[in-house]
Amino acid sequence: MGFLVVAAFLGLFMLGFPVVYAILLPSILYVLVEGLPFGLLAQRVTYALDSFPLVAVPLFIFVGNLMNLSGITDRIFRFAYTLVGRMPGGLAQVNVFGSLVFSGMSGAALADIGGLGRIEIDAMKKRGFDPSFAGAVTAASATLGPIFPPSIPLIVYGSVTSVSIVQLLVAGIMPAVLCTALLMLAVLIVAVRHGHARAERWPTVGELVAALVPALPAILAPALMVGGMTAGAFTPTEAAAITAVYVIFISGVLYRELTLAHLWHSAVLTARSSSAILIIVAAAALFGWILAVEQVPQTFAATLLGWSKDPLVLLIIANLIFFVAGMFLDSTTATLLLVPIIAPPLVLAGVDPVQLGIVAIFNLMLGLLTPPMGLSLFLVSDIADVSIRQLLRALVPFYIPLVTTLVILTLAKDFTLWLPRLIAQ
């Protein structure tokens, strides 16, 4: 029955049903066929949402929306331009570096694209950059948001696997820095080949300080959050609440650009986005419970371990599964459906669950850049006003640093884990 439920989900999804319906309809039908109490549906759904770590999700979504509306993204962009605008590629380098800074407060790829990305694409187009190239840099650099703390996908992963969310968030720092460096190198190579525009001169110390001071409160937010969590001062959920209050303070008191209208609009956008995520969380919990009852994860684990018990081989197989899933499913759905099935046999074989989390989420972020579902592609295509085909052609040079990062995360276990281990000492 478990495999029939999975087959029904896949069938409905391929027929074009919304993913929530594709998950819920087979689950409800299973409960009816098995003669289980109908109240079980409400019980499993409620239990899934009764999770303190998940409270961080709407809070970080709120932070990202608030930043987009209260002038913080403009200050981050100006600082990034002053710092790296003279490098070959100019605004394209600013795009990558600014995404790293912005991701330290938003925690989501699409928030990065919709906020700072919109500013960056418009600025690049005004400076004569090809719109498809501007969109490609924005889409590629947006992968940094979900692995650099705070990270909404890593919070979801931690809530599913009961792995320390603090360890996961800290583990994402070095991969994000590595990916940033490789993307900036790719931009440099492309810019030199095509002679892209850049700032006329390097900034003076005074200009750098003048750009840094307004952006500094926003830049300090990730350090405040990660430092507080690693010191044990507050949990990731409390960190999300503190970050929200901090953003309200700096945008309302320091920048004086926050209005009640901004707060209301941010709250409305947050409610819409959060409801879309959390209804999938609830549906996937019911779906996962059915698979657990039918022992689908145990069967899958036995099959997977029958192929190989080598941790690296299993991690490579997991890479392929998550990459393909990311091509069709959003990251939240893929995490909730696949991780409870894939993680146990890999952990049993010796794969570190923190490393698996970083590898899985980074894979799913690559899915945002891959047809047919790639949400980043559609959003960037709309903002840059280019076709998906043009965008994909411009993205080709940036797949190289992204895949290189994924290979390093897969093969070099200690690269991901050394910082969490250092902080844990």
C-alpha cells in the first residue's frame, strides 16, 4: 500500500495537480481504504505543525519582506558596489557579493532575487550589461541564501531529522563563502573575455567607510544571530524573533524609513508565503507517517544498502536523487518527502547528517536553476524580461562553480564539518 500511495502521488503530480493535492488525496484515500479513524488526519496534521523550530520559518520570511520594503537592500547594494565594483565585472561582482550579505538576513533564494536581485538587475541593465547575463548572475548567486545562515531550508531539514539546527546553520558558512569565491572568479573570467564595464577607480578609505556605516547594522545581523546561537544565548527560533525585532529597530529608528504600511504589507506577504510552506509541511507529515506505517523507508534502506555500504557511494546516489527531485519539486516539498526516506540508510552507513543536510539543500538549490520547474529561472526571467532559453544560455558558465562547490561538499567532509566541530569544542 505504501508504494501505491507513492505511485498515486507521482501520477497526480505528473498530471499537473498542485503538489499539496497530489500529497493529500492519496493520503486521505489510504486512511479511508484502511478503515482508520478520520480524525487521524487532523491529528497528524496538527502534530506536524506543533513544532517550535518551524516558527522560525515565517519569522525569517517576515525579515526578508521587511528588508525589501524598508531601504535595507539599497544600503547593502551601495556598500557592495563601493567595495567590489572596481573588480572586473563591476556590478556583476556586486551582485554576487551583495547576495552573500543579503542572504545573512533573508535565508531564502527567492527573497534574494525578489529583493536585492531586482535592484541589481536594473542597475546592470542601465550600465549596459546584457539582460540575460544580469539575470544569470542573479539566479546563480541566489543559491547562497539557503546555505548561509539563516537558512529556511536548513531549518526545515533540521526539524525533519532532529539534527541540531545550530550545527546545520554554522556548517553552511564555509560552503557559502566557497561558492561566493568561485562565482566571483567565474564573473571575473567572463568579464575579462567580454570587456564588461566596472567602476572607474577603487574607493578611498573615506568612501568605503561612508558606504559601510549605513550598511553596517544590516551586515552585523548574521554575526549577532550566529554568535548568540553558538554561545547558547538563544535557539534558532528565538534568533529569528530577535532578528525580526532588530530589523524593525534599524529600519524604523536608525534608517527612519519603516512605516506602518511597510509593516502591514510585510505581514500580509509573510502570511501568504508561510501558509504555502506550512500547508505542505502538514500534508507531507501525513504522507510520511503513512510511508512509515507501511515501512517504505525500511524497504528503501535495505535496497540502498544492498547496492553499496560505502558512505561516499551512497552520498553520490543521494546527490542524484536530490538533484532530479529539485528539477520538479520545490525545496520544502522535496526535503519533507525525501529526507525521512534517504537520510536513515545514509546515516547508518556512516554519512554525517550535517554534511548530508548541506549537500541535500545545495542540490535542491541547483534544482531552482534547472528546468522544468526551476522557480528561480521563472522569477529572474520575469524581472530581467528575457526568455528562459536566453537565461539558460547565459547561466552555462555559472553551473561550473556551482557544481564544483557541490563536488567539494560531497568529497571533502571535513570542509563542511570543521567549523561546527570547532564551535562545539
